[in-house]
Amino acid sequence: MSNDWIDVGAASEVADGAVREFTLGHTRIAVTRRGDAWGAINGQCNHVGGPLGQGRLDGDYVVCPWHYWKFHWQTGAGEPGYEADRVPSHHIRIEAGRILVQRAAATPRGHLPHPPHPLARPPERAAGSIRVLGLSTTSMTLDQPRYSTSEDLLEHALDSAARDLGCETRLIRFRELRVRECEGFYSKSARACTWPCSITQMDSRDQMEQVYEGVVHWADVILVATPIRWGAPGSLYSKMVERMNCIQNQETLHQKHLLKNKVAAFIVTGGQDNVQAVVGQMLTFFGELGCQFPQFPFIAHSRGWSAEDMERNQAVVRDSKGLHEGAQALAARGVQMARMMIEASEGASTFVGGGRKAQSEEAVARVPPGNA
Ligand code: FES
């Protein structure tokens, strides 16, 4: 046997139609079997390094398990239209029930140019007045609008920020965006959760980009409004923050601070009380993104346990001078905090990061089990 041919495993380990991962020295390879035919390609995906050998076969292509890029099972070429985006291929043969793969690749890796997504630009605050972004996560049927207590208070906060404080304002009603659910790339691997979000990069119809653009590149103050649903934030809030995990994950993976000098504050309304728990979740999440909070970072309103007269509750909020003034004051506290932070950081060139985990993924990986 030539030294160039490496025994990587038993042929019986690869079922017909399956893709399996083997190692060739320090190189991962993806071995595929189709009847008596075999294929071996490099196991590291061109995108962000996903493990092709843990993928699956779709026709003639191995599908990366992370974000579904495809490479020909024998040649390593990208799928039609992307042939030049290829991973190396290796000669393979079966001998006495063993899989032999030639160490040197038969064809090289190739990369098509992929222009960076616009969101990938460095986040730098543009000069100008304080910018306040309102994120309403209440849900309703789009062509059957209804009164929302949380959105009403948010609109008052934004109106006041523009009228009384000279701010630029923007309101995103999350329900009006076509946004795909987070697909849990992070659950496959922290590195599979990318910035910009892989869904945003793959699917131009997905409109989460508007939230990313507003939160990362535009806003100084982020006001988030949610209803309470069975003691928790509304489902659209949860959907939104799941897609925002990629912002926090940049801190974990790369110590990359996408949010600097940003203030977050919250408006929570509901039919029954659980305000502290809901706000606790929101404070934790936006704190993990790197946001600061003004004194008294939320306002809330809820009906009691035995009150089921929600039609009256709507009238109470709609007519409440105190709640509307409270919303305006919340915006003012957020704007004041943002002004202080922006002025204090002028000329400052360093930012001490860390986040909750306080250390990088690499540092965590170096700690032996039991010594954490
Ligand atoms: S598709 Fe393979 S790493 Fe993203």
C-alpha cells in the first residue's frame, strides 16, 4: 500500500446513502457511500467551518448541517451556480473492508467572493441628535387593528422624545415584519451562530434586518414594549430576542462589542401581575447585549388577579394621564442617560468587555473539567 493512502475506518461504518466524518491526520473529511460508489471531500465547510461529515446527502450534494451550503459528494464543487465555491476532494478506495483515502487532496479549495453583508460594517455612532428606537412586540391581526396598552405608552414615549427632547425617533412594530424563527444554530455550535445572523444572510425576504440595523447601527436608546402573556413577555418579544442572540454571542465568541453606549428601557403591561419577573428577563437580556439602564428602567401597568374586565383596563390606560406622563419620563431618563454616556466616551478609545461569562470561549475550553 502506498504511504499516500490512509486507512480511516471500516467500510461497514458507512451505511448506503450516509455521510460520515473521519479524520485524515489533522484533517476532517466527509466520506459518503452510494451503493458501491464512494466519495471523500474535506470536512470543513467554506462558509464558517461547519462539519460536512456530520451533514446529510441531498442528491449529489453533501449538505452542511450548520447553514445548508452544499458540496458535490465526490468533486467537492459547490452546488449549481456556485461551483467555484468548492472544498477539496480526495481519492478514495475500499480494500479488504477498509476505507483508504489519499492524504493529498486531488482538487483544491476555492472561494467565490461573498461581499460582506451591510450589517457587518463596524458599528460607529453617526453624529447627530439622540436617536430613540421603539420596539413594539404586541401581536394582533394586521388588517384588524386593536388598541394595545403597551404600544400606546410606547408611542407616547416616542412622541415626547421627538417633541420635547429633540430626538430622532423610529417605531418598529415587530408584528409588521416578516421574520423567521431562530433556527437554533447556536444549539449546534456557538460558531454556527453568526453575525450578521445566518438567516438574514441567507434569506433576503427575512425582515429581522430592520431590528438589527436599528439596534446595532442606529439607536442610542432602545425602548421595548411588551404585553404580559401568562406571566411571561409576549411571544413576539421572545421571537425577537431569540433572533438577537447572535448579537450577544459575538461577545462570547470574539469579545466583539456590537452595542456600545446604548440605553435600554422597558414598558410592560398585562392583564395580571408578573411585572417583576417579565422585566427581570428583559433587564438580563439587554444587559447581556451590553446595554445600560437609566434609573427606574421600566414602567408597567397590570390588572389584578380577580379583574377580568379588560375592556375597562383599556379605557384606564387610554385615559391615564399618569401612565402617559410616566412613559414620557421613561423616555427622558433614557435620553439623559444616553447623552451622559456619549459625552463621557468622546475621545475614549478603549472599552472593557467581558459580559456575563467574563472570558472567551477559548479560555473556557482551556479549563480542565472539574476545575471550572
Ligand atoms: S453552511 Fe456550512 S458553516 Fe455555514
